[in-house]
Amino acid sequence: MVNWLAIAKQLLPSLFIFAIGLYVAQVVSHTIGCIRNSRRRWLSQGVRFVILILFTAIALQPMQLTSNLSNFASGKAEVTNAQRYRSDARLGALNVALGGGGYVTGIYLHPRQQDLIYIRTDIGGFYRWDAKEQRWIALTDHFPLAKSNYYGGEALALDPNDPNIVYIAAGKYLWAEPGTIFKSTNKGQTWTKLNLDLHMGGNQDKRWLGERLVVSPFDSQLLFFGSRRDGLWKSSDAGKTWSSVKDFPGKPQEDIGITAIAFNDKQKGEIYINAYGDGIYQSTDSGKTWRKIPDSPQTATRLAVAVDGTLYVTSETHPRVSKYTQGVWQDLTPPGSQAEFNGLSLNATNPQEVLIATREKSENTNLYRSLDGGRTWREIKRSVNNTVPWWSKYMLSNPATSAIAFDPKVPNRVWLTDWYGIWRTDNINQQPSIWTNYQNGHEEVVPFTLVAPPQGAILLSGVADVDGFNHNNGLDTYPSYSIGRKGPAFQDTYSIAYSETDPLKLVRVGGNRWNNTYTGATSTDGGSTWKAFSSFPKQTMPLRVAMSATNPQSILVITSGGQPLYTTDGGASWKTASGLPSGMEGAWNWSQPLAADTGEGRTFYYYDKGKLYRSTDGGATFASVSESLPSDYWHFLKTPPQSKNEVWVSLDKKGLYRSIDGGNTFTKLEKIKRSHLFAFGKPKPGSKTPALYLYGEIAEMGEGIFRSLDEGKTWESIGDRSRPIGNEPNVMEASKQQFGLVFVGTNGRGIYYGTQ
């Protein structure tokens, strides 16, 4: 209901100012007009006009304020940049624009076709460059949740003789299901699985080394793959069949394995292989026989063979950079450098031009260039042209550089990949050379939490490694800054919550894994600015947080492996809650066991191992009120908007459960075979029932993403089933401001959004 009395009070000053203006204009005009002179009469009219304009402008200021007040009073927030998004977005097709944020472990430029470029990432799959649109196209978004391990980029290989053919080795973790190799004959638009299933580790140690998978430049039928645990593999029929190379004598380090294979493009049959921890091996008969090269580096990171047949090597230990020619090794390490070297590229048209890069995790990553085969080096001075406004100084310093590559078709152009994205300079000769980060389409952050409150920001996110965001520029434009820029900044933000009756009041918790410091912060302006907790126990990791529906000073925090904590003064002091088991352990856990009742300000709920606990005194004490639920490691407890005593619990393959009596009893929703994620959103226009969204499986409808407008009685399928958001979806949220808008966060493909 609009408060018209308040608006009328705001209008009165404007009317009063305007009346004074009319009076003053009339008096001045009359005074000047009394003089019998035509020029003075014109002056009289001009002065009267100016006075009226001046007082009108002054009078309009309170009226503008009144207009804003009217919008606020009626609950109609002004449409700003923060509301911008695609209203026709199909869930699975579009990402919330963030810009990189994850490790790009390789880049591949085809020698025969300009701008045909691919990247691999450690946890976000594979991409191809679209030069016309200046964006990266995700190539592996068709893998479903059951094949989420395939989003790990172990290796990629181009067929140097056919631009249409590309191979990928896909597998994220050694402990997960085996990875495999896929082949595409249309530049990654579609893929065929090949008959080679091995344990792979795209997100494990030494993932920045390369390249494990190669195609012979002389024979496109001949491929080699170096595995982490299972030795060397060979295909002689373009990947149709594979055989283990049993007589390869290398003994690489366990779980690292064979990390690099390089052909000599000018000498048929000559191949070099790096067995990490052992040394470099050579074959001169296309892999039939092998010999270990004496004195070869044992911790080589990358291999490259120049057009004159010289083998160049970067390494983690001495010699950091070396070359092998005519049976002799030469140490090429830049003078005084003690750093790990990784990036390595040779100019395809000039065998003497070499680029190398250190792999530093600090801000001291160095690039070097040689024009005489490594005898002398010149450090490349860099100037940054940053296209992602929130990237920090550290992110702009090229930490943990993985790959560097000359463009074979564009002279002086060089590409580079690092911990957060992809860079390019168009003139390596320039000092300093200007490097631009090309992130459009590459989305690789890992969200811990998503919040879409009924007022304020359209979305707030908490993510791993880069803190999180208030998506102040909408969903299709990069945020202006990270969430901690105007307040305490964290490495990780684990959880965000708001007060149901005052949703501009928020709380977030997180910290820094690298130095074991953790805390939280509150906001009174919808997450634009934050104030750190006045106190928080040291070396205590806060994993989940809930805020009272009616009292923003009342906050409950679940800690890693410890007892929950609560505060009644907004974080100035903390006490231990009683009656609950110790919290889950470690940051890498996405279950949500905690929520505040949205209708009763002193009530909180907690789930653990089949039990539902409830507090009715602001989180000070909890008691078990139900033991009827199944136990499941993957669980999410949520309370629907503006609904007293209602709590829902999602238990993955064990279903979705609802209670309307404060958790005393639960009813399992029929037809739901799997509830992996779920969320409540704004009701459909004309309804008061929150929209219910589910990532899971519905009987007779299959797997997918679904929406219900009647509390789960009936369901409709939404999203694009050809893009099932399969990269370990870990958090789901729906907008409380816009009906139909829903978000899904993943483990390496950022945040998806859609309205249908």
C-alpha cells in the first residue's frame, strides 16, 4: 500500500517554492515594466522567464525525491543496470558474466588455419576461440552430472594435417571414474568417445605440464598418449583402437606419469617423451624402440622441437632451461634466475626465436625472449590492458603461467595462459608489449553460495579463490568489483544470508585458506558495502550462516568441525550454541544444513544425519524434533519465503521432504526420484505460492531441471537438456524479484542463469 500522506508531505515544499517563484517573477517584471521603454519591456519578460526557470528547477528536486519514495513505498524498485539480463535465456545456455577465474592449463593454435585456437582448463572443460565474436565457446557442456569427471582437461591434441579434427583427454580426478579420450571431426561441435578409459587428473598435481596427447605431423593415423598411472599408449588408426607400449622403458613418478610428447616435424620417426621424475626418452623409429637421453632433465615441464631439429626443454629444477642438439645438452637458463620455468614456445618460421615463462605463484612471473637460440635473453616488459574490472593486481600479474604460444599465422602475436585466464599481445616486439585478457565466454569460478534477495541486488555470489560478487552490472556484464572491495576481502566466501523482513541487511562468512584466517561481515545496504565482525574466534572456519527473519543482529554460524556459534549483537560477541553435533569439516563441502525460519525471528533449523534440530531462542539451544528423515551426505535445508514453521530438506537420491509444523513431521514429495538441488523463487504473477525449482529426476519425466508452481504436486521441465549443467552443480538459487529467473552454480563452469 502506497503512503499517500507521506508523499503529499514531500510535495508541499515543491509547491511552496514554485509559488514564491511566481510571486518574485511577477514583482520584478512589474517593476522593470513600469519604465516606458520597449527595450525595458523585453528585459522585463526575459528576467521573468529566467526567474521562473530557476525556481522550477529548485522545486523539482523534492518532487524527484518523492518519485523515488513512491517507487519504494509501492515496493517497485527502480530498474537499474543491476536488473539487466536476457529474458529469453534457456537455462544451460548462458553464464552469469564474471570473466575467467580458473586455471587455463593449455592453449593450442592450429598451424594451418588462422584463429583456430583451443584451450583446456583444469576443471572447466575445453573451449574454442570465436575470432569474429571475440569470445570462447565451451565445447564440452553436453556432459551430464553422471559424467562430471569429464570436465577435467588432461590433454588436447590437434591434427596438424586436418583443421577439423581435434582430440581431448578428459578426466578431472585420479580417484574418480576413469577418464577417456574423445575425437571430433567438426572442430569440437560434436564428439565421439574412443575406446581408451584410464585414470586421469586434469585437476591434480602438475596439471600445468604438457603435452601428453599428440598426433604425428607425418601420419594422422598415429597418436600417442602419456598417462599418469598406466604408461604410454599408441593408436595407429586415428584413435579407433589403442595399445599399451609395453616396451617403453621410462619409470615416471607415480600419479604424474608421462607429461610431454613432442614430434620432430622435420625428421620423420623422431619423438621425444618426458617421463617426469626419470628423464627424457628418444625414439627415431616412430616409437618402436626408445633410449633414455643421458643427462636429460628429470623434472622437465615442457618440450618443443624447433624447425632445425633442436629440442628445447623447460624444467622445475636445474637446468631450468636447456636445449639438446647434436647429442649435446646446453644450459640456457637466464642468468641469475632460480625460478621454476614452464611456458615454452618456438617461432615456427625462425628456429632461433624462443619464448619462455617462469611459473611463479607470486607477482613476479617473468617472460623471456631469445633471438639467438637461447644464448642471450631479454626479459619482456609487459603493460596490461585489463578487460575484467574486478581482477586484482595479483590476477593481472600472470601467476602460475602454464602455456605460452607464438601465433603461427599472425607475426609478432603471442598467447599466454595462467591461473585465471587467457592473454594476448599483438606485438611482442614492443617494449613494453601490451597484453589484453580475452575472457569473454570463459567462465570457471567455483561458487559456494548464491543469494537472490527480494530487494536490492539481483544476485550475490560467494566463490572460491576470488571472494564473490555483488552483480551490480546485471548478469551479462562483468561486476565492477569483487564483493570484498568495500569491506573485508576474503579468498573464499562460504555463505551469505539476509533477514527476511529487512532483506537489505545481510551477512557473509569466509576467509583465507592460505593463512588460516576467517571471519565474517554484515551489510546494511544490500551488499554494496560491508563491515567486518567486531570479533570472531581465531582459526575457526565459518562454513554456513543464517540471519534471523526479524532481527538482523541475531546470527547463527556453523563452523568446520566445531560447535556452532551465535551472536545477538551483529558479531560483536559470540557464544557457543548447545544441542548440536559438530559441523562438517573443510571448505570443499556444499551441503546446506542450516536455515532461519522466515516467519518466526527466533527460530532456526539444522539437519544432520537424519535428524532435524530446532532452536526457538535465537540459536542459543537446539533440540532434536524429528528423527524420521533419511541420512545423506549431500543435503540441503531451506525455508520458503514468508512462511512460518515451514522447512524443506533435500536428500539427493533419497528425495525431497516438507514439514509445515516446524520440523516435527515430514512428508516426502511424490514423483521425485532425485533431489540434487532445489530452490524457491518469486511466485508466478497472480499467485502467492513460491515457485519451486529442482535439479534432479522426476518419475516419468527423467533427469533434468524442473519447476513446480503448486508446491511439488505437478512439474514442468525447463532448461536445455542438450546442455544439462553437468559439471558438479553445487548450488541452486531462484530470484525473489523476478519470476522464472533461476541460477545454478557449478564446480568449474561458473554460474548459469535462465528464465525458461
